[in-house]
Amino acid sequence: MNSEVILTKICNAIDLLIQRSTEYKGLFPSILHPETGEMLMDKPPKIPGQRNGDRAHLGCNLIHDEPLLQTMIALAETQSNPAYAYAVDRYLNHFARNCTNTTTGLFPWGEHSFWQVIDERVGCSRNPEGGEAIHDHLRQVPHWLWVKLNQYNPTSVQYFADGLDYHWTEGDGLEYIRHANIEVDAQLERGARSCDFPRHSGFYIFDLSFAYSQSQRPETLKQIENYLEYWWEKQGEKGLLLIESRSPKDDERFYANNAPTQTLSLGISLLESAELIESLLPDLADKMIRYGSVYIDGFFNAPHNIDERIFVSLSQSETDKVVEKMSVWGSVYGAGTSCSTGVLCLGGWRLTHDERFMEFARAIGETYLDEDFPVERVQTEEFKIPASDIGLALELLADLYDITEEDKWLEGAYKLSQTALDIYFQKTLPYGASGIDWYDSQIGPAFMIHGLARTALVELYKTSTNSCPLPPNYTAR
């Protein structure tokens, strides 16, 4: 196993994706045949832990693809192949100019919505016939992507920022929900639970901060302030935030439970947002940093035990009792694996150089050095591991090496890369999960491609005076 083998596999996959994208004006369909790259007209079955309401069958989902597009930009440079950069620009130019003119301004991307490439309309996996499409951010949109979209259609970026107002729900006082209408000019009504996950407000604040950095509209500033204060007024004594502010008492997983990683996600999003507006609104940027630092402290105040490798997903707000721990392999809807939190901790370390982040990321990294990918289990049981799991584990190990230059992390990444190629990359396009034979963007092959490329490139550039041309990706939060 060496970097050349990894990069050849990745480039062959990208070449096929680009070839097939010409049928769809440069967009990459979500569910594809792994050898021919043709879009599958019949939707294959979902894997355990996956929801059909999250898939982009017959469509393209930019939020699924952004780690892949970031990889293509870097490989255009390292492989001396400008066609990759051209393909990224063609994709984003078409999306920005032709797929964003919606009723509310919110884009067809994220958890439920996408661009339906056959009829060229907004698609929604929860409402396949169209009309009542639902926006949910899914992950944080990286700064480089906002820059690109703003380059091609700045009006759509501002329109999107204005559309974030539709995430507030109808009722007394301000309460937001992670869902919003895309093609219906109305805010959603409040249900039995709030679904105002803390991480989502961080996504919105970052989006709005970028929009404000381009055009200093007072309406955008007011939106930033509303989302910024929303969770600050609801925080617990230790700086931890509930998984949602209002849950039914009979829901044991949600009711009165803190979400440490959601708290961390919001905290880091605030630090990143502060960088965007610091020159324009220094006082507000300082407040973002202050709030974000409290949330980061809250994450570390959760009942983790890194010596025993207990990384906490949920804990009771009153007793601090551990409700749910992060797993190593086998993410399902609503419960990710520890590697994604480890990756986010490295993003926090790069922003702050707070050694608590490095200690936490190292502890998670050690679990991936010690606990092998369960090859035998995935070959004999109905246990499917999304490509995102192994991709984010590679992201973690490669980034640990990039920061520390300790050989064990790179050695671990190369060992895991061989497993990734053996299990997922048996054809030209990678499988979306272990034990299936199709590409499915919703379960993370883009993260696996990015993680493999980071592994190869940090090794190639380890003796160079230049940094790795492919930046880390911290959007899975």
C-alpha cells in the first residue's frame, strides 16, 4: 500500500463521476452503479440505520458531495489535472445559477432535500412528489464553498441567508426548528417537540456571518443576534446544552438529556463565525468567542472518561448520568461514531491550541489504532458500516499525523486505507457501505475519498516546505 495506489483509485473514481455528470449538466447523481457510473433508476434498499427519507434518489445533493469537491480541487493541483477544478466549477456554477431559485430562498440540499436531476426541480426524500420540500442543513457549509457559490450567484447566497428566517416556528416567542419549508412561503407550526438541535444554530450563524461579511444588511445582523442568544439563555450550569429545548417527558432518549458533541459543535461554529465578522463587528465577534468558549468548556465538563475511553453522546442534565456512549464502528441515524468527534476536536485545536482538544482527539485516535475494523463481522452478518465511518477515521488519523508528525498515526491511516480499498473500493466507484454493491452519497463515500486522499497527501508532503494541499474537513459535526 502506498500513496500512488490510493490516488490512482481516487482519480479513477473521479474520472467516472465527471464522465457521467455530463448527462446532468455537471451535477453528480447520488446513487450510482459502481462500475458504469450510471444513475440507478430503481432505488436499492436502505441499509440498517439509514432512512429512505434522507436519501437523494434520482437527485444530486451538494452537502453530500462537498468533501469530494474539496478533494478534486486539491488533486487538480497535485495531479496536474485542471479538468478536476473545471468539473468542480461547472458543478457549482450550475447549482448556484439554476438550482437555488426557491420560494423561501433555502437551497435544495442537506438531510432531506436535493436537486432532482431528471425533472430539474427541487426534490425531497420525505415528499417524493415535490411541493412540500423540507430544508435541513445536515452539516456546516464550509467557508470555501460559500465563497464559490457567492462567486457564481451572490444574490442566491443573500436570499438563502434571508430564508433562514423560515427556521423560526409559528408561536409566542422565538423557537427554531431544524426543518423549514423550501417551496412554501410559511414558517412551520410547533409540534410536541422543538427539534432545535444546538448544532443547527451554529450552522445558521456561520451562514449568516458569511452573508453579513459580503453585504452588511441590518436584517442579517438581527438574525445573527437572535440565533446567538437563543441557546445562551437555555444553557445548563456546566455550559452544556440539551439535545433539544422541549421534549415529551415519555421520550427517555431526549427528555432532559444534554448533548455534549452538539454543544461542542455550536461552540466551534461560533469561533469560526467570529473570524468572518471580526473586522466589521469586533464587539459581536468577542461575544461569539466568549459564548463559544463556555460551550467548549461545557463539552469537557461532560462525564467523559478518556482513560477508560468512555466518550459520552448523551448525559442526564440533572444527575450527569451517562445515557449514551459513542461507538467506534457502525454509525446509524442519530448516533455517530467517536471518530467524528475526534475530527471536530482537531478543528477546535487548530482554532485555539487548547490542549484539551488534542488530549481528547489522541484518546479517540488510540481506539482506532487498537480496535481493528470488524472485517469478519461485516462479511458474515447484516451489519453494514457506512463509508463515512472509515472515512472519518482516516480523517482523524491523517490529521493527527499532520499536526503531530508522529509516525504511528500515519501507519494506522495506511493500515486502515488498505481495509478501505479492500472492502469499499472493489469497483471503480466506492460502495456506500460495507456489504452493498452501489455508490450512495448519503452514507458518506465522499468522506472516505477525502480521508484516503488526506492520508496519501500528508505522506507525500511530509518532507515538503509546503503544507498538504488538501485541507482537513471539519464539516461533520
